[in-house]
Amino acid sequence: MILTRAWQSWQLGGLTDFKTGRLGGNTHPLSSWVVPTDIDIEGDRLCWDASFSTYRTVHGPAKVLDELVKITVDTSQQKVADFARRWGVVGLCREHMWPHVHSRYPGGGDEEVYGCTLLGGRRPFIPIEWYRQLAQRSRSVLNIASRLHRGIPGEPEDWEVVVPEVAHWDDTVINTRWKQVPYTKAARVADERDALGDVLDRWLDLTRTRIRFSWVGEHPTFGLAASGLVSAVFMSLAFSAARSGGLAVCSNCGRAYTPARRPAAGRRCYCTDEQCQKARVRDAQYDKRARDRRGAS
């Protein structure tokens, strides 16, 4: 019942796809990662063998976020394990309990390596509770984004999960004249939008989500590529919060933007800039005249 109400709220905020009802926009065709086939439950952990496991590849999932948010504190260990066997496990660093990929930061042509060690070493493991916490964090982000799209501040209990400091912001602020004045709803919504943008941007960076270009056949493809399960989750959260199906490159100005729906392969697409919208009309008229000439010949 609680999840049903949450999904209705996400629909009101425009976070779900109108046709499919799914979160995270369309599929992410440039994303793939490997999943070990021997994930075992050992007490309150999921374990696998990093040295001797066989692996299968997961390609561009569109439903990973939809299935993750269904995991709650009451979800059984077996169902969490089933989710992990389908979508993947996460190698965590022992020091921060973050995905281990965050310990390598690319910069200046070389990679600076932080001193994080893989939780479990050659026999990695991940606490089952970690999946429940990731699911709760994802639901809270969606709850906040839905309310912010409707001009309403996020609930404090959701911010407690995402950024606790935001949940404890004062009801008054200091203005430019150094006077304490009421914190208006509009100002709080604007500040919370900035806060949510910062945290999603940081999560994408920590999980090494990157832009990837690929040319298959006649049509090049450009978009974000996930480095693993958590990267795909955060990417889907970002697309949901942006109410977008992914990235596209404007055919007129060449800038990347987030369209409401992923453009069809081989077709022009245009961002919302006024000049680019004029170019869209102009190009459509040119295409129509070209079709008319071909039909008359």
C-alpha cells in the first residue's frame, strides 16, 4: 500500500514514462556489466568468488530501478538474493561501504588511487541490508524529486535518508541586510532543487558513470554508460528526476540535452533553444519540399 501511494506520487510528479509506467525513462543501450553466477547467501550476506566465478553479462536494463524500489525492510533475504542474481552484486570498499570503483578517480591523464580495499578480498561479500538501504535511498530521491517538480519542498524524513542536513534547515534565513526573515516555500524549493542536483551529480561521479560514444552500423549512438548495478540505479534516478529518457545531441547547436523521449535512430533532434526550434521548423519544411520533388519526378 505504501509503495502504491509512492508510485502514484511519482506519476503526479511526471517521473514515470507515460506509455510504460516505468521509472528511469527508456533503456540504456550503452550500459553493460557482468554478474557472477555463483552468488550465495551466507548469514546476512551475499557472497561470491572473485577469482573462480563464471559471469554473465547484463545489457542496458530498463527495469532495474523499478524492481529495486520494491525492496523494503520486510523483503526476505531470498528475494533480495534473487534481485542480486538478476541485476548484479556490488563490490564495496571496506573503509566507506561505497562501490569500490569510487576509490579510483581519473584526473590529469593518470588515475589517482585512494587506499580503499575490497570488502571480503578474494571472497567479496555485500550485506543484504545494503540493498534495502539503497532501495530506501532511491525511493526518497524519487519522493523528493516528485514534490520539487510540483513546487513543494521534500519531506524531512526523505531528506534524512538522502542529505540529513537539508532536513534540519531552519524555517528562517538571514537576508542581505543581515536580518532574520521567514524562509519562503519558493526559496526552499529552489535550494532543495540545487541540493538534489548536487547529490545526484556526486553519486554519478562516485560510481564512474560516463559519457560513451558508439557507432554501430550506419547510426552513431551517444549517451551515458553505467559502470555497474549502482551506477545504473543512480543513472535511472537522474533520468527520472530530470523526467527524461536519456541524452541526445541537438542537430542544430550540437549540445547535449535531456529529451522527454529518446529520439529515434537516424532522425534529427533539437533542444529547446529558440534558434534550434526555428531550425527544426526550417529543416522540416526543407525535408517536405525534398519529398515533394522526389514524388513529382
